[in-house]
Amino acid sequence: MQRSKIAGIGYYVPKNIFTNEDLKKYMDTSDEWIQERTGIKERRYADRSGETTTTMGVEAAKIAIERAGITPQDIDFIVFATLSPDYFFPGCGVLLQRALQMKEIGALDVRNQCSGFVYALSVADQFIKTGMYKNILVVGSEKHSFGLDFSTRGRNVSVIFGDGAGAVVLQPTDLSTGQGILSTHLHSDGSSAEILAMYNPGTHANHWLPQPVANFDDAEIGEMFMSHAMIDEAQNFPNMDGPAVFKKAIVKMPEVVEEALAANGLTTADINMLIPHQANLRIAQFVQHKLKLRDDQVHNNIQKYGNTTAASVPIALCEAWEAGKIKKGDLVCLAAFGSGFTWAGALIRW
Ligand SMILES: CC(C)(COP(=O)(O)OP(=O)(O)OC[C@H]1O[C@@H](n2cnc3c(N)ncnc32)[C@H](O)[C@@H]1OP(=O)(O)O)[C@@H](O)C(=O)NCCC(=O)NCCS
């Protein structure tokens, strides 16, 4: 049996900086409110004419592939995590395969929102451990800026999210090196699926919603997926009960870290670097406090990028590594929580 190791890592964020002051042009909000509640000062928005979830993923992937010392043609499997795909279908994995002119390899899309990258990493890890693949590209990328309600109605959601992408290349490594992904831990609780969700377009037919979001009874057969009424009522934007998300996240994120440590006979004192999903600086601080970690054991960058969902963990991981905060032999812990609810953790010996 072998382990998988991160052989290359990269990230990409768009050049366009959107500050809290810029948001004030569209909605009733303030820099003070946003910073106090979320820690976010600014975020990046994709270039409107050219950048997509896939193209940002491609840029991050190119760096990760080069740092792994291989070429796109050496990649034998793609796992692409996003909640903001270029198309409803097909997924971004095949678009990335095309853009990088890869071989006719498998391309899998993961729809696990904020925990998507850790889920994707876990899937890739299993394929490496069984020996099925040798060079797997794992990508997390999001273009939120196209799908947010920038009016005051949507301000509790739209101020939080930003665009960007991160990627890693996983390769096998011998157990004797001690290096690599030690374990991954995946969880879900669908009882709260509608608390953080985008309902339309979709096929839900109002089955589970607390309040109907579209009048399907009166709709013509061709209007049930996306109609003018849905757009008029802003039903094509994400909904979030922020306080409910907050309460669950501050319990489940530390829990999955403890679970990962226990599975490997380790304690929080052994962690050199925790990369928490950048949901909200206050959530990350709660997690740090609960686990009694020092500031130098945690890397946060939400102040600059906002919450980039599936991209947040690989961007923060790459940034911490580039800054020299993660060195060979270090114990790195990833922890993510998001819509679903789903949450996940991973422990890596760098
Ligand atoms: C969204 C979040 C920042 C809101 O903070 P909060 O302290 O819970 O605030 P509430 O939602 O209770 O709203 C408090 C008030 O601020 C207002 N408000 C919401 N967004 C605002 C904004 N961008 N600017 C100014 N005021 C805003 C609300 O309308 C409400 O006003 P009211 O008291 O007059 O009704 C917070 O709940 C949070 O971060 N939750 C987790 C979200 C998250 O991480 N999501 C990603 C999951 S991975």
C-alpha cells in the first residue's frame, strides 16, 4: 500500500480587487459591518469578458503541474470541485481537460461546496492508494461574482464571497517516507440542506422548501426550470441563514480536526499548520480558540479574498507554503465546512 503526496500546488486569483467600499455602490452596507462580522476587507472578481471557473482552475493547475515536474499530458485523472460551474452541465473537469489538451483521461466533478476541495482530495487519495492512477490533478475553483445578488436584499451573502482557484497534483509515495496524506474524514448532515442553498434553477418542485419559491402549479411545462417570475423574485441567487451556518460550523470544524488527529494518534500540539476553510474570520478564530492553537499554527487569508468556497483551502494552503510557513515534515491539517451541510478534514505530513 502506498500513500499519496502533494507533489505540486498552485493558486490563481483574478487581478480585479473589489473592496468593501466598492460594494457600497450597490447595496446598503459598510466597511465596518463587513470587517467586524466577517474579517473581509476585499475580494477578487473575475474579469467579466474572459475569466471563468474553468479558466481560473486552468491557471492554478498549470502552476501545480509545473511544480510537480510533469506536463498536462502526464495527468491521468482530474477531480474538479466547484459550486459555480461554467455550465449547468457538462462539468468543469472536461473543460479543463480540453483547455490543457490532456489525454482522454477521466474527469470527475465534485459538488460539495465549501468542503468540495477536501472531498475531492479524499477521492483522489483513494485512487492513488489503490494504485489506479499516478498523477491526479485536484482543482477547486469558483466564480461567485456572476451569481450574487448585489442589491441590499442579498447583502448578507454577497459581501462574503470572492473568486479564485487552487490546485494540487497528487502522486504516490512510499509509506517509508512518512510523507503524504495520512487520512481524510468526510461527513454530511442533509437535515439542514436548505439553510445555505441556491434553489433555482433546479428540479426540487418545492418539495423541501420552508416556503415555496416559485408557483409551479400555474407554470407551463417549459417554465418550471427557469422562468421570468423566478428571476423577478431573485430566486436564482443563494439563500443563507448566516447565524445557523455559523453555529454549526464552529462545532463541526473542530470536531473533524480532533477526529483526524485521534485517527493518527496525534494531538493539537502536533499540528504545525491548520488551514481552515475561509468561511468567515470569526469562524476560523472560534476554531483556533477551541483547539487552543497559537496564531502561528493557523493560516487565514479571508481578509484579502473573501470566501472562495471550494478554492479557499487550496489557495490558503499554497499561500502558506509559498510564505515558508509549511516545511517538509510538517503536520498540516485541512478542515472545511459548508452547504449541505457537509464537512471534511485531512491530515498531511508535508
Ligand atoms: C452572514 C453573517 C456575517 C451575518 O452576521 P450576523 O451577525 O449573524 O448578522 P445577522 O444575519 O443576524 O444580521 C444582523 C443585521 O445585519 C444586517 N445585515 C446583513 N448583511 C449586512 C451587510 N452586508 N451589511 C450591513 N448589514 C447587514 C441584517 O439585515 C440584520 O439587520 P437587522 O438586525 O436590522 O435585521 C454571519 O451570520 C456569518 O458569517 N455566518 C456564517 C456564514 C458563512 O460562513 N457562510 C459560508 C458558509 S461556508
